[in-house]
Amino acid sequence: MRRRPAVGYLYITPLVVGVLLFSIYPVIQVVWMSFHEIHLASLRQMTWVGLQNYAELFRIQRPTFSSVLTITALFVGGSVFFHVVIGLLLALMLNATWLKGRTFFRNLYMLPWITSGIMVGYTWSFLFEPRAGILNYMLSLLSLPAQSWTADPTLALPSIIIANIWRGVPYSLIILTGGLQSINPELNESAIVDGASTTQIFRLITFPLIKSFILLTLILDTGLTFHVFDTIFSMTAGGPMHSTETLAVFMYYQAFKYGKIGLGSSISMVLLTFALIIAIVYMRFFRPGRE
Amino acid sequence: MKRTILWLLVLLILFPLALTGAERRESEEIVLTAMVRDYSLNYDTPWYTAAEKFSEKYPHVRIEFEGLPYNDQREKVLITVGAERGPDIVMVDCIWLGEFASNNILIDLTSRISAVPGLRDDYIESFQQSSKWNGIEYGLWLWTDVRMLSYNKDLFRAAGLDPNKPPATWAELREYAKKLTNPATGVWGYAFPAFSTDHTADRWYPFLYMAGGQILSDDYTRAAFNSEAGVQALQLLVDLMRNDKVSPTDLLGISESDVSNGFFTEKYAMQIKVGEFWADFRDKGGLTFDEYKNKIGVAPLPVPPGGSIATGSGGWLAAITRDSKHPDLAFEYITMVVETYNMTEFLIKQGAIPTRKSMLALEDRFLSAVPYFNVAAEVLPHTQFRPPIPEYSQISSEIVFAIQSALTGRAAPKAALDLAAQRVNAILDQRKW
């Protein structure tokens, strides 16, 4: 067995220290805080309460924890699904060799991703504006009635999902473009010579080869979408009637607006746990070569 | 060589001594730190002018300011004091007083205020009382604001209404709003905040007060907003939005500032507003003082049958944190800040309302710069405050939910308020004060 040179560990030490300090330690700290009653106005006074903060989550009446989870699931599920589907379609389109100005388009599509979440929220609030907004104008062209969008408790959630889809597509586009560019073009050329159709090429060559990139997109995008706060807060502040209150917004209200830092920490742990579970599920059922 | 070594040794000994001397000189200088609202630093008054005067008396004291947006002000004060690194002086929203005081973030100023002749008596009684938590004074009022009715006189004229006769009753408010609403021009009769923030509850309270109701019981331990007065006040909003259709339903989806933008762009003919629109029309609309008065009117909010004039106020206090190493100096400084000669100029520029009698006596000076100061002064004695208790944010959230439930037709006003009252009582049952 080959011995690993000690110098190797030396090289990775700064990175390990960085990860321990900026990733692991904060997580441990939040776990510790989630077992305490801590108030924003008296941060030094921590009272051990065990699992009470987690039990308290189920006692909160408005919004109920189950409704927050449902809203979060719909927001994350809707956003991630369309991020990947639209991102993949755009990546395939922008990978076509006959398309001129591909780099320009790729850069153009990155704009929503580099825009701050608050700006995205304000921009979409303007688009959703019932009278001056472009969406109701388009509905009027189709002789459809104008909608109140973010003011309507049934339409507010789809509205913020649409805004978040717009923002998140470039992220999956860039990862999936990387995946497509990693495929040897000779494979496609050989398939074409052998008479394979476009669908067959995608199903039998492209998809299996970019599956790991789709998995990566799903994992990273799910984690990021769970934590979306600024766009939602600037568009609806979690309303009307808590209809857009995701876990991230719920956590903000509990921890900072109501000052219950311990409870907020327990919500953080729930967020982290869900993101981890979903990542594990993705990896288990969607790992390359599983079939 | 020996001489060089000797010189080096001398330098090595003298250099730390020189540093110690510098440190001692620096330690003689006292630095007071102040966390204040960002907009209050836009002018020289009140903070910088008072600091200048203060430094004449105490040349060795320097005051450092940090300007913060609304939400950051509360969170940063709590976090820094929690970490025992809080500033000496803080601006406190009157609704945070209970939270700050009950957690010992602020120090008791009662004896210090008593020691300044005439200071306590110069404050309007209701404001002086609202600077207390459990009978202890924790701050000095800086400035306040009042909720009033702003209306567009041009739109009144276009609808055939007398621009000098704003609605005085709830019935008139509905009647005028109907006449002013014009789908062809996109004008709505009346606008009020209905977004998921405290603004929604805050602009509903004056109607509750006018009908004779109150938010909580006098000792702040039980919900009281679900009284008959509360139901009437909420029914009024429901009538305006759902029955008369003079207020757009999309108010639930736009922030308070967007509602005000809508009034500025003549989308709404009337609006309940904190203060008035003078600064907007002057700075963004380019209107002169007289043009503004000709275009925009401001009046006390309309009253219900048998009700009486009332409004709500917010505003800011200056207070001292428990982390202050020099509370006496900090207190002397804030007494200079709130002095009439120092504060008046800022209030005029900002369009804010004074809380001291000696400033209100300068009505002519205010009127020359704040167009409807007389209306604000008229309603000021009838103002009420939101409960300054630590649970207020949660209570406000429940009330906003009730208002939105009624406005969307998902619950009748009484049912919505009763349910909110149940929740509020449950929250108050867990209070620790």
C-alpha cells in the first residue's frame, strides 16, 4: 500500500480550516442554538429547552408549520422543475452548431442570475402590476380578465414561482451547457451517419451522458431554492394571508421580527435537513449508471 | 559599535514609552457612539448641530454616528447590546420601547429627566406618558407623525366635488369615493395599505379609535380590537373595497410606498397617509408651496356616526443603552438634541411633528414650511399609540391577517377579528413581563 505524503495534507490544510471555520462551525452552532430558548433582545441568556423549539413549530397556529412546508414544497418543486427543463432546452438550443452568436446569447441569459434577488422581486412586481403591468396587458390582448396576481392569495404563490423560475434558469443553463460541451461531437456524428433521429440521439446519447450534470443541477438548485428569501420578501413579504410564506421567510419572521432566535435556529435545521434528504434522494434514484 | 548598540537600546526603551504616552492622550478622549435612523443624518440638525455645541462644552468628547434603515435599526441595536458592544445612544421607535426596556437594553432616565428643569413638563402629556415602560421613563421624544386624510383637489373638481370640503364622516367618505372612482381614467376613490406589513394594521387603527375601540385592554394583557367598534371599522374597509368597489383589490399586493406612489400619480383620489405629501410633490413634482396647497388637501380622518376625531401616531425617542460607559454625558447630549432651538429646523425640513409644547407654539414658523401643519396640530391631541409591548409584532401580524381575510371575503369582519383576538390572547398569555 502506498503511503500518502504528509505534505499533501499540508496543502489542503487552509481549505480544511476554512470549511471547518465557515461551514461546519456555524452548523454546529445553529444546532446548539436550536436546543435553547434565545431571544434577540437577550442573546447571552440561553436556556436549555431540549426539543421544545421543534415541538413549538407544530404548535404555531398562523401560519401552521404544515402549510409552510406545503408552500415551500410547491415553491421549490415548481421552481427547480422548470429551472432544469427550461435550462436544458435552452442549453440544447444554444449548443446547436448552426446557431450564430451562441456566446452572446449565453451571456445574455446569465443576466437574471447576476441580478440581485430584491431587484428581481421589484421588477416582477412591476410586471405583475394589475393595471400598468405587461402580464395583464397580454391577458387583455387575449380577451382574458385582468388578475390581481400578488394580491390574490391563490395566485400569489404561482407569481413568485414564475419570478424565481426566471431568475434561476441561467444557473441550470450554465451547468447543463458544460455537460453538453463535454460530449465528444464524434458520438453524435456517428449516430447521424447510422441514421439515428434527433430524439434517439437525445435519449440514447445526450441524456445518459449529461445525467450527472442534471443531478448536480438538481442538488445545487434545490438547496439554493430552499433559501430564496429576498425575491419573495420584496414581492409579497410572505402574504397575502401567509400564502407565500416559505420556510426561509417563516424563519426570518420568527427569528428576527419576533426575536425568537432559538426557534429560528430550529427552522434552519429543518431547512438543512430537507435539503439534505432531497439531495440524498436525488443521488439514490438518479445516479449515473443506475440502470 | 558600542555606541550604536547603546543608541538602539535607548530607542527600544523610549519607543514603547512614547507609545504609552500617545495612548494616554487618546484615552483622555471620550467617544460616544450613536445608532440613529439614516434619514436623520441628512441634515446638520439635530444630531450634528447638537454635537458641535456639545463639543464646545466638552472638547475631549467626540460623538460618532451610524445611520441605519428601519429594520436594521432594531436588529443591530439588539444584537450589539446583546453582545455587550452596544452604542451609547440609540433612536427607538415608540413601538419597540417595551421590548427594549423589558430586556434591560435601555437605562432608566427618570431621575436624570427630573433633574432638568421644565423638560418633562414641556412634553405633551400623552407623549410624555408614552416614553414610559412600567412607570419608568426610558427616552426623550424626538419627533412624531400623525395619520391624516390626503386628497387630490384636482380630482375633486373633476368629479364635481368642492375641493375645500373633504369628507367629514364615514358615510361621506364612501359617497365621495364613489363619485371620484372613474374606471375610464383609472382613478380609484380611496386607497389604504393592505399589504402583509404593519402599515395595514396601523392605518386601520384610527378608524378603530374613532369608533371608540382600542387595540388591547388598558393593561395590554387582552385583545380588545374585536369589539363592536373594531367590527364597524373593518366593515368600512370591506365596504370600500368589496361592496362599493372604490378601493382596488390589488392593494393587498402592493407595499405602502407603492400606495403613496399611486396617490402621487393621481391613481387614487384620497388616501390615509402618515403626515402629508408635500416633500414628494416639491421634490419629485416640482410644485411650489402654493401650487401644492391648491392641488392637494389634507384633513382629519372622517369620523363614524356618534364617533369622535382620533388618529394614530408613531415616532422616535432618543435613549441610552446599558452598554454606555458615560451615561451622564450621553444624557446631556440628548437633552441638547431635543432642545427646541436645535430640533425645530430639522422638523420643518423633514415635515415631522414636534412633541414639545414650546415647539408647537412656533406654529407660524412651521406653517410657513409645512403646508398643513395646522391640521396635524389639530388632530395631535387626539392621537393614540400602538401598544409598546414586546409581543406587538406578532399581534400586528394577526390583525393584518384578519383584515386581509375580511378584504378577500374569506371571513366576515367579526369572525376574522374574533379569531385574531383568540390568537392574540394566546400570545399574550405567554408574556414574560
